[in-house]
Amino acid sequence: MLPEVNVMAMSAVARDTVFALRRQIAKIEGTLPERLQAPVAGVSADAVRSDMTLVRRGLAVASADALLCTGIERLDTALGGGLPKAALGEIHGLETRDAGAVAGFALSLISLILKEKQGLPVLWIGTAEIFHEAGFPYARGLHALFGIAPEQLLFSEAPKLLDALWIAEEAARMTAFAAVILEIRGSPQRLDLTATRRLHARAQNAGRPVLLLRQAGEAEPTAAPVRLIVSAAPSASRETVAGPLAGSIGRPAFTVDIGKSRTALPGQFTLEWNPNEHAFAERSAEKERAEDPVAVVPASARGADPAPASGAVLAFPAVAASAAGDQPPRQQHPAHRGPRRAG
């Protein structure tokens, strides 16, 4: 009987250990408490209720103070009240040319965050590859468009992704920053689920947001509760007293798709950033149709656009062949008179 008792005791300890690890993972990931299995013998109900409260913190039952509202009611509702402040958030750009739109949208969110955390700086971390490819934000435009003083935005350029991840983890635990931005390119293997869990846990403990900007990367499993896919939208004409000014460029606009959220509600939104009020505004579908009344020709059903039709054929006068052969006379290609440069 003694060996059987030992086996049963070891099984109970193993179950308790596995359940405790699952509760800890649920806290880090912010998953729903319903995913947790029923407690085994030896786990008190008070401990379970405490863990349930910790897990549910930051979900749909989170208070308004724990969420960053974008000011767009439809978007905030689809996100379950807004973006979590103390969490890892992803902003994706599907192509490299979307780097400017992704950076502009991230700076818009930073502008909203700094309204509550005035005076604190923001740390922007990236690899040398991403900064050489996408560049840095224009310092003079920071204050004009987003109300961010240039000295509030600090940059850290790391030679490798491993160094950038280390800097981001160390910065995410510090409360001296209003937010931390980590910008990477592609889908590197080092940015796996374990790395994002560490970033998410540091953000939760510090009570600060960590924004992960991904350029030309695929959607992969991460610990971030929210993933937004951002691209540039055509700017509307500038509004004047006499009406829209034809041919002008108005406010910056973004197309925002919800790729992942706590509510799992999809949606696409066209947002305009008001640089005077430092706030978002949603563009209505009627306004978009009014700005672009030309119908878009759909792509070919076979997957490739047809070749364009041939243009008008023009007749040129025939040139008499030279005595040396069929080459045109020397005066018709003066470029041959000079030496050809190598390379």
C-alpha cells in the first residue's frame, strides 16, 4: 500500500504544479479565465478567485482607467473599450512602404498617451536595418503634428535583434518612460511567443504600454492581446471656408484593420488625425465616395491583369543605309563620338 500512496501523492503534487503553471501563463497572456481547468484538491477557492481576478484584469471587464480610448466609438467598442495601457500591443505594416503610416499611427497613439503622462519621455528601439530602411521621424514634425517635443522621443539603435530585444525588456520594466516602442522588420525567429510573453509581462508589471511595430512581417502567435494592421489611406482635400480645396492634401489618414483583439471582433476603419486637436476622427463611407468618385476597375478573374492595348502606330521616314552596311549614318548617334565609360 505504501508505494501506491506515494504515487497518488506525487500525482496530486504534479497536478497542483501544472495547474499553478497554467494560471501563471493565463495571467501573462491575458486569456479568458474559462480556459483554466477546474481546481484540484488542495487549491483553495480564495486562491482561485484571486487568480481569476488577476486574469480578468485587462479584459472586457477592465476599468476605463486601464484602457486607452482612441476616441472612435466604433473602434473602441470593437476593441472591448480601447487599447490596453499596461500591455504589449502590435501594429503591423504588411509592406515596407507602409512604414510611414505605421510610424504615424504609433505617434498618434503616443500623443494620446502623453496627454495623461505629461513630461515623461518615450523610448523608440529599433535595429540598424529598420532605421536605415524606414528612417527616423522628422523632429520638426513631431510637435507640429502630434504635440510631442523632440526631446521627449529618445532613440536606441541596436546592431542586432537580440540586442534590441534586451533593451526593450529592460526599458519595459521602467516606469520612467511613458511608453516603449520596439520596431522590427520581417518575421525573425527570435521574436517568438516566449519573447513576446516577457515583453507583455514587463509591461503589465510596470503599468506602461509597449508598442511592437512590425514592418513587412507575417501575423504570428504572440502574447499581445491586440494586433492592428495599418496602411496609408488617401488624404481628403483640405477644408476651407469656401469648401474643400481641390488638388490639396488634407489631414493624415490611416486604414486600420483589427487583426486580433480580446473580443475577436473584426473590423476596418479609416481614421484621420487632427493635428490641431491631437485626436482621431473617423471618415465616413459617404465622404470617401465623394472624394474618389472614379470607379476602380477590378482585377482579372484569372489572377493577373491583362496586358494594355497597343498604342497608335506612327510611320517614320526610311533612312538610307550607309555604304558600310545597315548602320545609320554617323550623325544620327553622336553618343558614339565620345569614349564609353567602363561599368
